[in-house]
Amino acid sequence: MSVEISAPMPGSIVGILVKVGDEVKENDELITLEAMKMENPIFAPSDGMVKEIRVKEKDSVEAGQLLIVME
């Protein structure tokens, strides 16, 4: 079953801390999103493997935009 991780708010991607194929644990930081001059970590909601990364560093994202798909 896939888990989709979306941006909680509009902002800019300032760091991607994982790559496709990485095994992650619940609460591992995956992405750093800058919004309103603050860095907001995006965490894994559960254990799994990174299947897709839909953004690149410096991308601007909208609230609700898909960032990562995990299995």
C-alpha cells in the first residue's frame, strides 16, 4: 500500500534528505520546506521505503502538492 506525503503549506523545498529506494522509519525527516522564512521538516508518517520523489530542491510547492510516495 502506498503512502502519499503532501506539502502542508505553500513554500520552497530547501532540502531533500532521502533518495528513491531508501528505507525510512516513522518520524524520520524526509524533506525540509521553507515557508514564511521558517524551515519546516516533513517527517515520514510510518516505516517504509521511498518509492518516488516528486520535487527537487528549490522547487516552489503549493499546499497539498504531492512530495513523496512511500511503500
